[in-house]
Amino acid sequence: MVIILTAGISSSSSDTTPTPAAAGGRCFTSIFSFGDSITDTGNHCHILSKAGRSANNCLLPYGETFFHRPTGRSSDGRLIIDFIAEHLGIPLVQPYFGGGSTVDFDGGVNFAVGTATALDSDFLERRAGVKVTGTNVSLNVQLDHFRRLIPSLCRRGTDCNNLFRNSLFILGEIGGNDYNFALSDGHSLKQVQDLVPLVVGSIISALKEIIELGAVNILVPGNFPMGCLPFLLNKFPSTNAGDFDPSTGCLTWVNEFVEYHNDLLQTELDRIRELHPADMNIIYVDYYNALLRIYQAPKQFGKWKDPYPTRLFV
């Protein structure tokens, strides 16, 4: 995770890793985050628990290597957001649905929810015929939770402008589930590509809103190389070796689609930067190329076996 964080930021922006020094000497006191399971530190499990349900990441072996118990993270240990918090010297960010009071949110709030989409679920189903399975807590819903919590965050005499100026906002990764649900439903590549401007538009709309609320230090990650995801490799088997990247065994056409999403997102981020003063840090985080390095040379990053050859995916 540290590799993904540091490599992703350095390869995608002229800005340095977002430490207090990189933010003009301001120390980050809090993190506010939005997204899906890549960032969710327990919201999905809390939501399901209140509904009398559960999910795999609410149970062992999730959480076994660091916390030694399941925490609702989709990992056996920490997530990228946890490493960021540790690097900044602030508490691990508490999930919004797991907090009991505003005191629990002194280090910030995590609104990210596993299975979340960038677009509202009813819009996805009505506009594109994409059925969303999960908690249906879209990016817009997460922003609504944030807006409603703001009065409580500032009630104890804290100036909201000061709080947000000294906070790091993490907007994503999000959008991957919009595409995953569409591909799982059997939609064509063209149909899924048509979603990209809408998904990116939702992310940019959220970015504009948190800027209006006072955010000045914002990380906006792109999407991962989804063509390397096992469930998509299983969903789209092929006997054509040309469908796979020989260096990774990943589906080339899926990763090219993700590059389209990431390129459009970066273009829109450039437009937002032009509208705001130089002291605002809007940093694109290149998860795609950071993770691709691991797929291409796994032995360099730990005790991994050789990458699965393409023939095993056929």
C-alpha cells in the first residue's frame, strides 16, 4: 500500500507527496474521505449490521494481519487511507456509520462505503439499465452525510474554514463499481464507455462542492487496472492471446477502457485547477500505473509467486 501511495502521487503530479510541508507548512489535523471499498474503513459492515446482514469483509480472515480482527476493511490489514493517516501522525479515520459522537471524528470522518457508485443507483438503472447490488450509498449520498455532519463538527467552537483548510480530503477512488456492475450485467464495451463522462462528471461535481465548503488539499485518485481483476478475467475468458497483456496476463481492452476514464478525469481536474488560486492543492493520484508495476514485476514487491500465465485465464 505504501508503494501504491508514493508511486501513484509522484508519477501523476508535479506536486510532492501531500505532507504538511507540501501544504505550505500547514499541518493536516484531519482527513475527510469519500469512495468505495478501497477507502471504506467499516461503513459497509456497520450499515449491513444495522440491517441484520453481513458481508465477507465483516469476518475473518479480513483484518487478521494488523488489527487481528475484522474491521470492515476489504483487506487483511490496512488500507491506503490508513497509511496516509499514519504518515501524517493523526488517528486512523473513523467510519461515519460507526461513530458515536463528534468526539469520535476528531481525526476526520470516512464516508466511503464498499460497493458505492459515483452515480446514484436509481440513475444507473433508469439511464443505463445497470442494476446496483449493495448498499446504494452513492457519492452524492456520501456528500449529503457530510453536509449534515458539518454543523456538529463546528459546534464546539471550531471554525469550519480553519478546520477544512487544515484537513486532507480524499475523493475516491470511485467509479469502478459503476463499471463493474455494468460489465457484470453483460453490457457492451460501448455501453460502458458511454457511462464514463457521467461518472467523471459526478466526481467533478463532488470536487466543486467540497471546494465550496472550504477544502483546499484534495487527493483525487484515478481507477485501478480493472483488467487485472480476477472476476473480470473469469467473466471474459478468451482463447485469443491478443486479448491479454503478455507482461501481466490482464485484459488489454478493459485496461484501455480504464485509461480512457483516467485521462478524462485528469483533463477535467486541469480545468478545475485553472479556476482556483495557486494555494489550492488538487492532486491526481495515479493508482493505475502504481499498481500496474506490481502486476508486471511482483517479485520486486514481496514474496510473490510468478504471475499467472495467460493460459490459466482461458
